[in-house]
Amino acid sequence: MPVPKYLVAIFGGAVSGSEAASQLAARGIPSVVFEQNALPYGKIEDGLPKWHVKLRDKEINKINEKLSHPLVTFVPCTGLGKELDFVDISKWGFSAILLAIGAWRDRPLPVDGIEVYEGKGLVYQNPFIYWFNHKHEPSFDDSEYEIKDEVAIIGGGLASLDVAKVLMFETVRKALRERGHDVDLFTLDRSIAKVLGGLELTLEDLGVKGCTLFYRRRAKDMPLSPLPTATPEQLEKAQNVREKILNNYQSKYLFNFEPNHVPVRMLIEDDKLVGLVFRRTKIENGRAIAIEGSDREVRFPYVVSSIGSIPEEIEGIPSQGQTYQIEDEVFCRVQGFPRVYALGNAVTGRGNIKESAAHGKLISENVIEGFLHEYEGQKDEQVAARIQEAIGNITEEIEDHRLSPASYETIVEKVKILQQNAAYQGDYHKWVDAHMPQRLEKLLGIDH
């Protein structure tokens, strides 16, 4: 069997990683997809709240179709910075390495000294949603977080609305059970307000005050939908859409919202975070400006920080602040590593499924056309010119990305060992079926 001209390593098998593998396979280029977990679904499995059954299953099916392609070799339970060293694997001889490792680390809450109180009044969104998604599984320890009433949330995006929904679902379900009403999560997802109305109850009747979402800007500034840089009329329309989305969430799920609030200080008692001092803000020239003398103490059982996600720090990958050092926007080459490129949420930092897939497609196509010389089809002339311009701006000599026979044999042997270490025998669908977690809707006998 002839040695392929190219072999690409992809780290991360979820939305952007599987899309990159699909783009390579469509041009006859084989890839090896290294996945840190047993299953390659990333935040589709662990970050998308479990009431999104149809969306989750739709995206999982897409990933399965792409990763089961004959030109894709899957390696589960093999994480970069864990089982594999980044600098070491950059020397294996792969034609290219694509980093599609997502953004799993929460952006630190910018209040001086607050990090030492994580787990002592401070909760971060990513582990919280992971826990919520899996806590129904028989083998999972569901005691890590205790859902309480009047929790504070700091955020403003769709992810923070998901946190608010989780808190409201759990507190309302508990209160209803105490009154003899067993209402499942999926029913509450349609509308807490309608469920309570049908039972002729209110939050006050249940003794529930609800969680509160604090946002540093106005409702119309929340990143709940795209905001065009167009005419003032279009901008106003888009802002109205954002307000409408928030109002819809609040009317259905009954959480509280406090705009124009930014946390500035902690309230600590008995070595525990028991509250925050918020300062009111005003918007001037597009910026949120804190108003001196407007401080307000807010006490809570705990606070969930939901202000965004950033890539994990991995030894050897150069970073700048909270993101990886990327040389350009066309190829997203990692600084100092001519054959390493980043894509998806590892670059964008946003968890939008459509956006992640689009970025994975764009960057992988650009790498294929710019360095692997296997592009099929006609690209837009302006895009092709942009790729050539980006290549022209590379100051060092561009490496030949073709694969040497010796490198191919070495890589194949190393990959086989990694698969054996993970007890993976090469049948992708069989592996997925064996490791699929128990679904809540099936436990409840709900047909979606």
C-alpha cells in the first residue's frame, strides 16, 4: 500500500475537529483524530444542557458520520498535555497538526482575590453544567453541587441563561415535589410559568425567590444574537431582538435580572464567599463605566460565574494572555510552529455550534489549499487571493508539508500503541455504542 502524501493530526473530535477531518477526507487526505475523552462530542455532550435532546442527537450524528470515514483514524482517551506532549508530537512528522481542542477553561471572574474561594462560594459554569448533564447517571457522584435558591449568576450570554434555567428547574422541581407534584425537567423546559399556572401556584406560593443574573451592561447589549455593524436602524432592530430574547426567557423561567451591575469586592465570612459588592454602571460611547458611590451589597448561597470560556493552558503551546498566540487569521498558525494551526472555539472562544463548524471548515480548507495542495473545486477569487497574500506574508521559508515514508511508519506504530492503551480496537461505531452515557429522557421513558 503506497504511503499517502499527507497525514494530518487533529486534536479534538467535536464540531470543528470532525469538520476538519471531513474536509480532509473529501480531498483524499487521511487524518488521525486524537480525543481526550472516550467520546468525541465535546461540549455537545458536556456543555449543551441535557434538555436539548434533538439538537444534541443531531450534532452527535453529524460527528459520528464524519469520524467513521475510512480515511479518519480515531484515538480516544488521549489528551494533549496529558497522555501526549505537545512539543514531542510536533516532531512526529505529521504534515499538519490542527488544534480543535475547544475552550474548556472558565474565564476568571475579575475580582481581586476571588480565585481562592472556588468551591467556597464561587462556582464556575463549565464544571457546573458538566455536573448537571451527568448527575442522573447511576455511576456519577451527584453530590458535588447543592442547588439552592437565591443564587447569583454573573454573565450575560446564552450560557448564563442556561445556568439560570438549571437553577430554576432544580429549585422549582424540589418545591413542587414537596407539595406532591412530580414534574420532569423536559416539561419545565417548555415553561415553568405555564406549569405553575396549570397548578394554580406561584413562586411565592412555593417559597422560591429565584436566582438572579447580574450583567455589566444593558439587556440590549447582551450577546444573545448577532449584532450587525450596519445602519442605526438595523442596529436598533438587533438590540430589540436581544431584549425580546431575554424577556422571553424571563417570562418562561421566572429568574431575576439586574442589568448595569459589575462586581468590585468580596464579602467573606468564616473563610467563605457569602456575597459581592456590585457597582452600578452606565454606558458611554459603547463602554460600561462604573458609577462611583453606587455600591450595593448582594448576599447569596453561592455565585456562578458565566463570563465566557477560554482554551486550556497546555505546556508548549505559546499563549498571549488568555488565548493562544496565533500568527494570522487566514491559517491561524501557532507562533513558532510552522505546521500547527488552531481552529474552532480554541480560537474564537465562543461555544456557538454553527460558528465553530464554520471556523473549522474555513481554516482546514485554507490549510489544505495553502500548504497541502489538494484543493478541489473553485474558491472565490478574493478568498484565493487572500490565501496567497497570507502565504506571501510568511517571512520564513515555508516547509514542505509532504509526509516522508519513515515518518508515516513511525506515526502508524505510535498511533496503534495509543489505541491499544485506550483499549480501542478500531471499530468506531462499536466503541461509541459501548461508551454512550445513559440518557435522562430514556430513564424517564420520554419519547423525543
